[in-house]
Amino acid sequence: MILVWIVLFLSVNLTECVPEKPKRSTLNQLTRTLLRKYDCGVRPVHNWTSSTTVYIDLILQSVLDVDGKTQSITTSIWYRQIWRDEFLVWDPEDFDGITELSLSSDAIWVPDIIVTEFVEEGKSPPIPYVYVNSSGSVRNYRPIQAVLACSLEMYAFPFDKQNCSLTFRSWLHSVKEIDLALWRSAEAIAGDKREFMNDGEWELLSVPSQYWQIRQDDADYAQIQFNLLIRRRPLLYVVGLLIPSIFLMLVDVVSFYLPLNSGTRIAFKISILLGYTVFRVNLTDELPATALRTPLIGVFFVVCMAMLMLSLIKSILVVKLLHHSEKEVKQMSLSACLLDRSLEEDLLSLNDVPDPPSGLEWLLQELVSLRMAFSQEDSESSAQAEWLSLCLRLDRLLFRFYLLVLAVYTGTLLLLWARWSFT
Ligand SMILES: *[C@@H]1O[C@H](CO)[C@@H](O)[C@H](O)[C@H]1NC(C)=O
Ligand SMILES: *[C@@H]1O[C@H](CO)[C@@H](O)[C@H](O)[C@H]1NC(C)=O
Ligand SMILES: *[C@@H]1O[C@H](CO)[C@@H](O)[C@H](O)[C@H]1NC(C)=O
């Protein structure tokens, strides 16, 4: 009884299935025909002595990040590889004129081409298909977002150029099995900036490429190296880092015109130095960090700070000298007053003169002309006046020296940076 039921069930199932079985599409037939005896683990050549040439093409799409600390660069590239598969050949006449079809990349042989500089393959979307045409040419196109190891030279920051290479090679197969070649001419690839997102911090200069074979363990390996030559756009850093710093230096230079004896000059210079320190602390994140060499701009900041400090020290010294001389001159005039009572009122009023250089000079002239008798003290007073004018002259001299050092320093830096940014 059960057996009858099963037979009945099966027959019903069969009668339901047969009319619904679809006729295979031409595409399906072609795919089945091509993959029926295909072994995806075997290099697709009829004669094992012939090599498979893989043609490579690359378009740089963007530079996402350049990291000086880890010496790496994150890029997004469009990568294409094309090779000939001698087993995926058909006559389009037999298959409704189909000349191209896509196949799953898992089902066919794919060369093991890798980039030796990859530190980490980023978030590249997986592309599961390749395109094959009737003469067996397989096109494998995919976008790659990758982190590449690159030795970055930050010395010229923010006027730096970087040269990062992408080396494609077969990890395992020697040149006898897999050879490499460029799909387009090297010039066409070098100058191709169509897809490059040109609004970012980096400007693409060119992508020169070269082919060579390296020898490893008695076998030659073919490899193609692309050098990504990129240049940083410095404007952001010039506006954010250099110009504020230059402004502070200018204010510092102008502060030399504050009167020496008023005492505000030192307070002013100290506040500039303080402002500069705060500015520097805020900037530490923006400077690229490299272990080997400090970027020149770091040296620039330190030297700017040293200059501010020097100008402060210089002012302190001159003010100290000046106050010393003023006190002595006042003591001198007091002794002169005691010596001659007839000029008492004159001297008392003169002591209150607020502007020391002119007032003291006048006082000393008075003393020289009226007090011939006290020749010794007179000569001492004129010595004091000379000292005063010496102070002022010293101030002027140091200021000129400071300006000279500053000009030489600025000139050198400008020359260096101009050379880097225009070559
Ligand atoms: C393979 O190719 C080489 C030269 O290209 C030839 O000498 C050899 O006979 C070929 N082998 C076969 C099995 O066709
Ligand atoms: C297949 O593609 C290759 C490379 O794109 C091309 O050279 C060849 O002519 C194509 N074959 C056919 C039959 O379209
Ligand atoms: C970039 O670096 C490669 C080697 O890493 C070198 O062969 C090439 O000449 C360099 N290019 C420039 C423009 O410096």
C-alpha cells in the first residue's frame, strides 16, 4: 500500500516537472560548454612552455591620506589586468553571435598578481566577475583602496613632493610562466589624470612606470613598478602656520620703537613670546610627525621663538644699563647742588625733568658752562652723558644686528621653500 503511494507520488511529481523544465538559454549553454572541462587551478595554455602575459593598467583615483608616522599612504586606484585564456575560446556563430560574456572569477584561472608595497588591503569592494570575449581575452577590472608602505620625505613640508611606488608582480610564478606588460603605453598611463580627484591636498604630477625582471632563487620574476609622484598644496599651511608666525615676528620688530625707558617694551615683548607659545602648542597636531628628520618648518618655529627670546634679552640688558646710568647721573647732580648753593633752585627743578636724555643733556651742559671750577665732577658728568648716548647707540646697533640676522634667516628660508615649490 505504501509502495503504491510512493509510486503515485513520484509519477505526479514527474508529470508536474517535465513541462516546466525550461530550455537552457544560449548564455547558459555557452557558459556550461566553456566550463565543462575547465580546471580553474591550471594555467590556461595548451603548451606548458608558453608563458601567459598579463597586461596591467592603472589609473590613480585619489590620495586619501599620507601618514608620516607610519610611513604609509592610502590611495584609491582603478586596476585592470587582461590576459589570454586559451581554453575560453568559442565561435560566436554557434552561440547566437555572443562575443562577450561575464564569468565568475572563482570559476576560472586568475593570475596571482599582487602589489608588494601593500601593508593592508583597505575597503575594496569585491568584484566577483570577469569579462571574457570569444578570442579568450579575459578582462579583470577592479577598484582597489589600499594602504601602501612608502618612504615619505617630510623635510620640505609643506612644500613637499612624494614618490611612492606600486610594484606589481606574480608572487609565485616566474617569468617563464607569467610575464607582465603594460596595457597602454607608459606615456599614456603617466599622463592620465582624468579620474584623479584634484581638489584635495595632493596634486598628481605623473605616474611613470617601468618594467624589469628581478632574480630570486635562480628564477627571474617579472615586475612592473609605478611611481606615484604627488605634490602637496601648501596654501592651507602657509595661511595657517607661516603667516601668523611672520606677523608675530613683525610686531616684535616694531616693538623696538617703543621708548626704551618707559618699561612697557619688556612687558610687550613678554606678551608676544607668550602669544607665540600658545600658538605653537595649538599647532603640534598639524605638523607631520616623522622619526628621522624634523621638517624644516619645525626648525623655523623654534628659531622664531629663539629670536623672540633674544630680542627680549637684548631689551632687558639695554634697559638695565640705562637705569644704572640714570641713577648715577642723578646722584652726581645732587652732589653738584650741595657744592654750589647759588644754583640750588635751578638744580632742584632740573631734577624733576621727566625726559632723561634731553633733560640730562641740558643739565650737563649747564653744569659744564657754569661750573668750571668743579672740573673733575664736570668731566664725570659728561662721561655719564656719553654713557647714556652709548646705551641708545648700543640699542640701535643691537637692533640693526637683530634685523640683519632676521633678514638673512628669512631670506634663506624663502629661497629654500621657493626652490622646492617651483621645481
Ligand atoms: C611547445 O612549444 C615548443 C616551442 O614553442 C615546441 O618546441 C614544443 O614542441 C611544443 N610542445 C607541444 C606539445 O606542442
Ligand atoms: C577580445 O578582446 C581583445 C582585447 O580587448 C581584443 O584584442 C580582441 O580583438 C577581442 N576579440 C574579439 C573577437 O572581439
Ligand atoms: C621614485 O622612486 C623610484 C625608486 O623608488 C626611482 O626609481 C625614481 O627615479 C623616483 N622618481 C623620482 C622622480 O624621483
